[in-house]
Amino acid sequence: MNEIQTLKTSQEIVVNSIDAIVVVDEDTKISYVNPALERLSEYEFRNLKNKQLSFILPREIINAQSFPSSVDRFLLTHKEESTKDSFQEFELETKTGQKIPIEIRVFQISPDGEKLQFAAIIRDIRERKRMEEERQLLISSLKKLAYMDELTLLPNRRSFYDSLQKSIAIVKRRKREAVLGVIDIDHFKQINDTYGHDVGDLVLKNISIIFNESLREEDTIGRVGGEEFGCILPDTNVEGAKIVFERMLDSVRRHRFFVMDNFYLNVTISLGFTKIHPNQEPEEAIKLADIALYQAKSNGRDCIQSYPET
């Protein structure tokens, strides 16, 4: 292949490249763009010729204080060093104002002794960015699932115990009051056995909503077992906790858990609670609340009980 054929082949490669290619002089003025760059930027070559490469970059990038603030500076920085392996990410601004994430690879193309020129291969990385975002979203979702009960969307046992550990530490460090409650749905096994697990799941979902609506934003409610829930009330004394827990019982008691159009269940809960102490382990606090819960069930269910009794 002679020199003319080689040049022609090179031109065809550039013209038909799926990556956008732009050639700039030492002042970073555009002297050539291929059709892929025209399609990507929505500008025709005649609109870009002799423009600075920064013409198709968002203004905020150019005005940024941190390096690299623009392709101009990026190119100029690499004038005295090899640029063939230089990569950088920017946003390209199209004629219609759309901002497209791109990756630029810059290299010098000037023959010895001729005017300095650079070529930049510009790759549209929207798909890669989309996949990265989806991956991050997936990771975030998996992390949430590790600490969330899938059915009720409440914190699961692991997450609730972490919250309890933090609450104990706050009680100790800041000398704050806090109360731990343990809640059990009365006769839940009978609901499952009589109406099926789908109805049982419906009860769990609805009762979780009731709990959330009965509590403050700073309170914690979690599902710690099949039909068992845990509740942490920070900055709350025993008397204040009684009011909150009575409200929860009443809300559940008055709610109609519809199974079919004209058929609903009446559900009640039993609740045991205890004051959180600064030197407790989470397991100890849970044990004391469980003792109170057992006493509430022994008292006929649909009631609250504290430990120690007040």
C-alpha cells in the first residue's frame, strides 16, 4: 500500500469511526471534526470550525476553579509530555443544550517540524454511566435489604438491634431517657391457620403502617420476629411511653383489617416495655421487655405492661 492509499484508508477510518474525532491546533481551535462528532454535538463542521474546543463544553466546567477546569487547560498541560495515553471525562454540550457525559483521549498528531496539532477521540459514555448508576442503585438496594424486612419494609431484627445498641450508648453518653417496647400480635397463629398466610401477611403490612403513623420520626419500629415487633422511644420517660403505647393499642384495636370486600378482621396486640438503662446490653433490655410482654399476655392480652411494674 503506497502513501496515497494509506492516507485514503486513514481518512475512511476517521470518517466512518463510531467515536467522535476532533482535531485542534495549539490554540485549541477546531480544525476538523468527523461525522460522528457532528451527530453527537448536533453541530455541523462549518459551525465548529475555528471555535475553541470549550465551545461544546458546559460553562460551569470552564469556570470551575479545580483542575482540570476545561479541555483547553487539559490539552495545554499535556503539550510538553506524551499525551497518547491521557484520558479525561467531561460533559459535552450539544446544540440543543443537552449535556452528554464523554471520555476524551488526546494525542499529538503533528509531524516533526510542523505546526503543533492534537487529535481527540471523544467517546459517548452515557450507556456506561447508566450501567454504573444501575449498579450503584442495586448495591444500595441490597444494602437496604440486608437491614430491612422485605414484607413490612421496616428495619429487620439485625437493624433493630443495631438501633438499640446506639440508643443505649446515647442514654449513657448524654444521660437521656429512652424506653424499649416489644409488641406481639395476639392470636396471630390462629389468623394464619384460619385464613391463610396471605391474610397473615396483609395483617403484618397494615399493622406496620399503623405503628409508623402512631410514632414520631425519631422513634424506631422494627420487625424482630414472625409477629413480633420492637419499638424504641428516645427522649421519653415511662409515663410518656405509656401514652404512646396506649395510642398504638387503640389504633390497632379500631382498625378494620379487610380480608374481602365486606369481611374484615379485628386484631389486637399485647405490649411489654422497659426503661433503657445506660449499662445494659441489648439482649438484657429485650429480655426485660419480653418479661413484661409475657405478663401482658397473662393479663388477657390487648394491653400494655411495664417491667418493673409501675
